[in-house]
Amino acid sequence: MYINTINLVECPRDAMQGITHFIPTERKIEYLNELIASNIFEYIDFGSFVSPKIVPQMKDTLAVLEGLRKINETKLLAIVANERGAEIAVNYNKIDYLGYPFSISETFQQRNTNSSIAKSFSRIENIVTIVANSGQEIVIYISMAFGNPYGDHWRMENVIEWIDRISHLGIKRFSIADTTSEASPSSISDLFIILNRRFPTLDFGIHLHSRIESSLLKIEAAYQAGCSRFEGAFLGYGGCPFAQDDLVGNVPMELLLDRFNKSDSLEMTKLMISFQNMILHDNV
């Protein structure tokens, strides 16, 4: 299956959250405004409303948001890990999407949001109520969708069952996440074929963490299975700090841009350099 319209999502929040030195707020704003101005991305994962003690890099999310200029159709997504985060986010109409990480792995759900899978589902129910009149849309990240490194029970049917249950809350948009690079091209293809057949009215994207040498094969597998939304980060930075010690980075956004002809080489290089300058600032 080939799709005419491909949407890309840039994830600087995911890229930045594991960087140990604090990136100055003004540098984040400058870079994010460059991403917006490029008008390449459907939306940008710009920040998160989580505890600054847990993710100190994101402690300035509100200050960053204040400095962002929405000058085109590019939308903004913020990650929330609980009801408190959602209660903050709904006060800011610059934010279009709230992303919530829902894990199929019990171990990772505890590590990532300090809750069980059952409690996490209850949180989604509460967040749906919180955002009901905000005009914002919830995006559910199905974390560990292709397995996990902890020995937790996993089967593809778990993914399907939880998407079915969550979709009954009125949620339409899901990002299928391979948090620790467990996926293979064949497992990606199998899952997306099933999801698109089973849930034709839902909107599925893919968020891959992958070694560079296998990234393109996985992208192709998702694309040919009907995926039209791909998430990545420039230079392949990122990896959830709560997953495991050996972090696996995001799919490089430059690889996605090149594969789907979404940007000329000059603009792509400019954005890559801007990202590199941001993360190296005051750390050389």
C-alpha cells in the first residue's frame, strides 16, 4: 500500500530530554521557531508538563511556549504524564495536542509515569474529561508496542485490545512507539496491516527508536503497510531516559525528509546545523 500524503512529526522534546546539560530557554525558542517557520511538519513535539525533578530539561516548557510563534499551520504537541500536566496544558491555546505515554509493558509504565497500566488507563479517562472543552486533541503513545527488554508478557493482541478500549473513550489519534528498538520490519508490517484493517476510522502514526542501519527498512515496512505519519528527531537524538541504560535514538528526521522528499538539501542542512548548535551551546 502506498500513500499520497505523508505527514512528519519532529520531536525535539524527545531529543532534548536526555541531554544532561541544561539548554538555555532562548536557544530552545530560537530553534523551535525555525522548525515552525520551515512549514514542513504536521506538528512539533516541543515540550512536556512533567516534574522538573524527573525531567529537568523540560522545566522551562511554559517559558518556551510563550516564545513560540505560530505563523502557519504547524501544530504543537506537549507530553503530559498525569492529570496535573493536563490541567496546566489546557490553559494554553497554542497547544493543539496533548500526548500521553501509555505502555503495554507494566515495568515501563511504572518507570515512565509511576503507575500501573490499569491506573494509567484511569488517568486517560480523567484527561479526556479535563480537555473536553479545550479544543485540544489527545494523542496516545502506545509505548513498548513491539515488545520490551524486561521480560514482561507481550503479544500483538495486547496492543490491539488496548487501542480498542482507549478508542472507546473518543480518542482517534495513536502513535505506535518502539521505545527500545524491539521492532523488526516484519513485526511493524504485521501490526500496521492489522491496525488499519481493524480500526479504519482511527489515525495511526509510528514513533521508532532504531539503530541507524535498520531505520530505513523499518520506515519502508510501516509505509508499505499503510502508515502515513512518521516521527523522528534531527541527527537521531533521543531515547527515553526511563527505558534502559543503553538508549536507542530516534529515527533521524533527515532520513525521513529525504525518503519522502519533504525538504530540499539546503533547508534540511540548515535545520540540522541549528539543532546541533542548540545542543552544543555552552557545552564546549
